[in-house]
Amino acid sequence: MEFYKVLKGGFLVDDGAFKNWRIIFFVVFLLLCMITSAHKADQKVMKIAQMNLEMKRLKALYIDSGTILTRMKMESSVREKVKESGLYPSKTPPIKIKVISKRK
């Protein structure tokens, strides 16, 4: 009989129903807070995963750019580029110039 009364919702309209409504509203409020919190946590996890992918992509781009720059700075690579302009390496080594100061 009690179970039937609960199914019909009799506990919501009885004399002590106000106490029941307060508990129901409180539980609903807690459930809404829990759902909102879980949703925000999921959004943050998805954003973190997206940022990790972007970081990996940028790291790969950085490494590729560094490799290309290293190849461009190699002496053989520079010689090939300036050979097109008609420049060649010097056949005589550079001479050191010494400056002697006459201060006392």
C-alpha cells in the first residue's frame, strides 16, 4: 500500500509535503551542480587534448625549420648558392692584422 502511495505521488500532497519538497529541490539542485561540473570538466579535457595536438604539430614544425636552417648554413650549401653569383672561395688564406698601441 505504501509503495502504491509513493508511485501515485501522495507524499507530495500530504500534510508534511513541504518538508519533502525542500529535500526534492535540494537534491535537484545538487544534481544540476554535478551535471554542470561534469560538463565543464569534459570541456576542459577536450581543450587540453586539442592543445596537446597543436603543441605536437608546432614542435614538429620547429624541428623541421631548425633542420632546414642547419642545412642552409652549411658551408657546402653556401658555396653552391654563391657560385651562381660568380663568387668562389679565396685561394690565399686571410692575413692577420696586428695593431700595436703606442700608449704608455
